[in-house]
Amino acid sequence: MDELIYMDNAATAFPKPPEVLQNALDFYQTYGVNPGRSGTDLALEAEAMVTEARKTLAAFFGATGDSDRLVFTQNASDSLNIAIQGLVQEGDHVITTCLDHNSVLRPVYHLEQTGQIEATYLPFDSTGFVDPDDVAQAIQPNTRLVVMTHGSNVLGTIQPVAEIGHICRASGVAFVVDVAQTAGMFPIDMEAMKADVICFTGHKSLMGPPGIGGMYVREGVTVEPLRYGGTGVRSEYPDHLEEYPWRLECGTLNLLGIAGLLEGQRWIAKEGPETIYERETTLLTKLVAGLKEVDGVILYCADRLEHHLPVLSLNVAGMTANNVGTLLDVKFNVATRTGLQCAPRVHEQLGTKETKGTVRISLGPFNTEAQIDTVIEGLQDIVQRHGNRN
């Protein structure tokens, strides 16, 4: 069988660096006990690794406060549910955007439909960016929260979150940033962003395994817990702990996931995040340039590639996205993501619901120029044989 050309890294990075998986497994096989629950040497070693992961990630995200405010969760969706529902109260107004993923949209929609909050969904412009002035104009006296993506998982556009964060801070509005797509690929500085909470997942560009994610809560910001249970600390008290990280963590941590996340950080540091991003951007530039020469391929928000992730959405005229994706898979062994990519409001604004969404190509650190050539050639073939060229 021909080599798989995997280009769905925005869903999950694949493959993972072999040393990340092996080193995490080696740690787990040696110290795979419950951290923080006893004073045995094994438990202390496990707890030391978790503490190191908190400190490493907090520093990586530019957080200057206590690293214990780095809280581990299942994934970005889990973190966003905790942040959104833990920050708002009945009668509040929440601002989000039409670029956002359902991990933001559905918690906000739930609170809106149950009458607990009001919500505003801001559009993006023709190049795929939200205007900070639109955020400023949308703020009302009861606006409590602005929550939005740092990088669009459909269009790849990196949003002006620092400008928006300054607007929120000046207005006394909490600012939550979903960094699921950017964490590990693009620099994140919470202080520069004026972000109150960032929510991340481990299995994308942070190069960790699935089932691990987290959030960092800025000092002075209070997120109410949604879950209560065992922490291994002050077990005699009936109340859940107020201190971080236990305030938002309960039960046994995903030790193998945290170990994998820490190893992913080490791999990123060794490779150099700037080097990884530059290499992937070079591939994206080659891909866009090649596809612009293919009559019948429609690219979305790809005219400018500044402030852009290596993510591209496209369609072929006269075809549905899923048919194009199937042909890329079956004929050329190229794995992409087709459909609405869990971000329906993007497609409503783009007008791509009739084509059943888009074909999303998302690059990773192990893609090559030769693979880009194959994708371009494959789409040329699909247009010639099946498309509706104008």
C-alpha cells in the first residue's frame, strides 16, 4: 500500500514523535501510581512529574502567576465548559464569534437557550478575521465574558486576540481564549493577550496523546467549580477545596496523558517552535500557490497568509466536499477532513453548507514538499475528471 499522506492535523496531530510516546510509556511503566495520594517514593515521583508539567506549560503560555493555576482536564472542550459555565451568572451577556468551534458555541448556546444568558455572535470579515472594533461595540453593561478562538480550525486565520484582550481588560470583561489550534504551533503569551483564561488540548500541536488538556486561570480571576470529589488533600472536610489546582480538578489525574504532554513539550523545545511553524508555513505557501493555478478549485480566505496557521479550506466547483475528500483518500491516499469541522457558523457565513462544508487540509511537522505536490496533482486530476471548471 502507498504511504498515507496525513493532512488532518487540525483534528489531531499524527504521527506523534516516537520518543514522545516511548518516553511517556517508560515513565508510566515505572511510576504509574496515583500522584499526591500517598507518601511512597513512587507517588512522590509521579507528583514531581505532574508539578514539572504544570510549571513547563505555564511558562510556555507566558503565565507569570502560580503554576498551580495550570489545571489539567480531559481536552479543550472540557476546559471551555468549565471556564464558560464557571465564569457567568444568570443575566450576563456573552460575546463569541462565528469562527468558533462547537466546544465554545454549544456551551454558550445551552446557557442562552435555557434563559440564563444573552449571547452575541460576531461575524468575520472577507479575509477571515474578527474586527476588534466589533467586539468593543458589542460590549453591553451586563457583558461578563468574551470567549473566542485564537486560530480558526476551518480557515486557519490567527485572530487579533491581543487587541481584543486589551479591550476586554479596559472594560472589566473576562476574556477566555481557546488555543486548541495554536498551542504548540504559534507563540502564546497570556500577559500580552490580556487573557484571563486559556483553554488547550494536548493531542494537536502540543504533540501529546488524546484525553489530556487543560486551562490556565489568571490570578485574581475566579472560576466556579462544576465538579466536586476526591483530591487527596484535607479529606476530612465535606467542602471541595478552594485552592488551585484542586478547585477545578477532582479524582485521579490522567498520569499517562500528562507524561505524554510533558514529553511533547520537550520535543517542541528541542525542535524549536519557530522552526516548526516556519516549515509548515512554507508548505502551506507552496500548496496555496499551486492550487491557485488549478481552475475549478475554490480557496477560502487564503489571499493573505500572514497570521495564518497551516490550515486551508477548499472546494471543487460542481462537487460536494465529501466526494472530493473520498477521491483524495481512495485514489491518492491523502487523508483530509471534510464537512463542517464542528464549526457550523463559519460555513453559514461562507455559504458552504450546500457543498456540505469544505475539504480542510491541515499540515503538521512531518508533512513534506513531495506530499504537497501529490495533493496538488490529485486535485488537478479530480477537477479534470469530475469537476465543473469555469
